[in-house]
Amino acid sequence: MAPVSSRPGDATGECLNSSREFSQRAIRERRINLQLLSEGREILRSHGWADGKLNDYPVAYTFGIFPLQQYLVPFPNGHLQSLAFAWDSRSQQQGGQRWFHLYPNQKMPHTDPLHWTGRNQTWNFMCAECHSTNLRKNYDLDKDSYATTWSEINISCESCHGPGANHVTWAQSREKSSDAQEDSSKGLVVQLKSSRGGWQVEESSNGTTHWQGQARTRTELETCAPCHSRRHPIKSDHQAGEPFLDGYVPSLLDEGVYFADGQILEEDYEYGSFVQSKMYHAFQRDRGDIRSAVAYAEQLVQLSPGDAQAIALRNSLNAPQPAAGKP
């Protein structure tokens, strides 16, 4: 995110030579009528949330560079609203250098939460957490206000690896002396080094690859899940390296969210469908904790270990059946 200089930028972040793009530019899509004005500063003329009347709003920030850019408008109480139109910053040869609507086939009256002035287009609430490093929303419920802060406006190394001070110290010590004490973690809070091994194709599996080698850990899955899942947070200070489910509740197979077989339907991202996949359960078997995975699945659908469905579930995963009389 960067302050708007005067007009959309290209892939290098430089301004396009086109007052035509942001000066007296009218965008009409279905019943939406926006005007982008350049009068010493960028102005958006659009219907507002509270009254539905045409108002002028300053456009303060560019959100993204390539292949698209969105624009943020400051609202009272620290809210930043994302426009429903974005700029395609690709070249004309690639189909870019144009405005496009993010919801082209939907009516969007000012009372709709998806209208650019609505809650679901509030940058602090919907977008910022997974596009900046160490972002803190600092939302005040009583005032409906944000005092959002971040360490870096983009996604940096610390987003996944955690605070990097110890890593810098480790790197500096190695530069000063080759005899410096070796630290297998390299000073990283979250170590994403791959387990020893590799994917191999087995002829008997019709070309399907299988992992061969050291048992893998959940570190990568737990690290990536917060921004690659449809979920809602249950605490405000989740840190890199903490278990995903300690800070978030993922969406389940709700109608209209996922297809009935668990495939992605809406903006579900990858986590929810992945943990239902054969690949994930094969991963669980590799780690030797298939018992806990099945127990969790039984709990979700309220099965007892002796139910026919539970037995079938264990059989499908090649998991051991519990001993008689034991859960």
C-alpha cells in the first residue's frame, strides 16, 4: 500500500502518463456510476453508505502494484474502504491498462454490505491482515474505530518466520567468525526447512506421487493456514508458529460455501478442502498420528468408535481399529 501520487501505476510502480485514467474519468457498470477526478488530488464521486447520495471522497492509497491495483478511501474512525473497481496494470497486449469491476454481475446498492462503503469492503477488517507484516487491527468495538498498525506494509520474511532479530544476530555472528556456534534453527522462530526426502512416482499408483523419506511436520501447514483458509479469528494476537486452531475457527461444509463433496465453491482458499483430501490423510499416516486425525473426524460428525460409519472411516484410511472396550 502506498499513497496515491496522481494516477494508476504500472508494474514498476511508476505513474502512467495518462490524466485520461484518473481525470474526469466516468465508470459505469450496471447501475453503478463513479467518477474519478484529479483536481490536485484524487477524488472519487460515488454514492455513499449512510445516505445514498453522491459525495466526493479522497482516494488516499494504492493497494497493490501488479497485476492489479485497488484504491483505498479514508473514512471516519480509521476505516479504509476499498473501491469495487480495480486497475489492471498489465500491458495492453496482455489485456490490461483498463478499469474492471470486482462484482461485474451483481447489483450493488449503497445498502449492500459489499458496496465499496460497506463493512465487507473495509480494508482493516477484510484485507489488511494477510497483506501486511505484524498487522494489528486495534479495533475499538464501542467506538467502531480502528487504530491499525503494522511493521511492514507488505508481506515480508517475518510474516511466516516470526520476529527476525535473533536471525540477524545469528547471521552477523557467522560473518564475524567461522567458528561461531552453529544454531540449527538459524535464529528463526519458525523453521520451514523441508524434511529429508522427496516425492516419488510409484508405478502401482497410476502415476500418483508419494512421499518417501523422513516424516514431515505440520509446521508449514500451521504457518500458511491463517491466510489460506476461510476462517474467523478468536483472538487478536496470533503469532507465527502458533497452532492455527489456537487462533482461528475454520468454516465447515456449509451450504453455499463449499460444494457438497468439500471442493472449493466460494472464497474458501485451500485449507478447508486440503484437510479433507487423501493427500492430507496420507500425510497424517506418514506422521504416525492417524489415530488422532480419525478421532477428530469422529468428533466432528459425532460418531462413536463402534459405529459402522466410524469403522468404515478407519478402513478407508487404513487406520487401526480400537481394541474392544477402549475408545
